[in-house]
Amino acid sequence: DLRATAVERVLARPRPHPTQRWRDTSIRFLTDLLLTTDSCDRDRPRELTTAATARALRGLEDIAVRDVVLRRIVVSELSCPACWSVTIETLCHILRGAPAGSTAPVATVLALVAWMRGEGALASVCLQRAAEEPGYRLAELTTELIARGTDPRTWRESLRTLSEADCRNPAG
């Protein structure tokens, strides 16, 4: 509870104007956090500070940042199960530290990554968390993809057709 309160205080600060530089910095931070090259050498994710958790949550709130990072995770084809586990556990740490009202972006990204790895139960729980904030479009799309029985490989291939520039400039 103390950690969530601290994260909530950090998130209560005025939001930065999402300049391209801010987005690039957020994308680098999240990519480094979630797709570390040394994850095969680690058996668990690194501990996140309150500031790092808040920074991750703030970055994922921005649709362009979220979409680029999600594309990088999905098309990266992490090399081993340990790499995927570290990414999933790091996202779980971020979600656990998220205060109410700030969970939909990270819960949805986690749901998609879990679904890609065949962890349907975790994806379902994450989508329930995301549904606590109605109207989050990516959560609604993800729920529909899973309900229709879409093969995750099909979704991965559709993301591969998008460039990072497409993700940075969503058409809506």
C-alpha cells in the first residue's frame, strides 16, 4: 500500500508535454527495462524503485510509446523462455505498483504478452484489471481477439507489417 501511495504521488505531478524527445526517452527506458539483453543470465526481474515504476506507468499511458514498446516486445521473438518470464514478471511488478486508475495500459500490455506466451489465465486476469477503467480501447480489442480465438501468431504477423513510425503515429 505504501508503494502504491508513493507511485500515486509521483503520478499526481503534472504530466510532461509529450514531445518527440520525451517519447524517445520513454521508449528507450521501457525497452531497456523489458527487453534486456542479459535476461538469459537472470532468473528473476530486477527490483523496481518507486520512481522507475511511476516512470514506466507514465510512459505506457502515452499511446505512441505503448504501441512502439509493445511492437518491440512482440516482434522481438525473445530467444528463450527465461527471457519471456523476465519480461512478464517485470510487467507484473509494474502492475502491482500501479495505483487505481492507472492500471489499464500496463495490464493490457501484460495481457497481450501473456497471451503471446500461452498464459491465458494471466491474460484474463490482466484484462479484468484493465476493465476496471472502462473505455480503454486496446483492452477492448485484446478481449475481442482472445474471445474470437485469434491465433497469437496471426496477431504477431500483423504487427510485423507495421513499422515503428506507424506505431508512433496511430491513425486512431
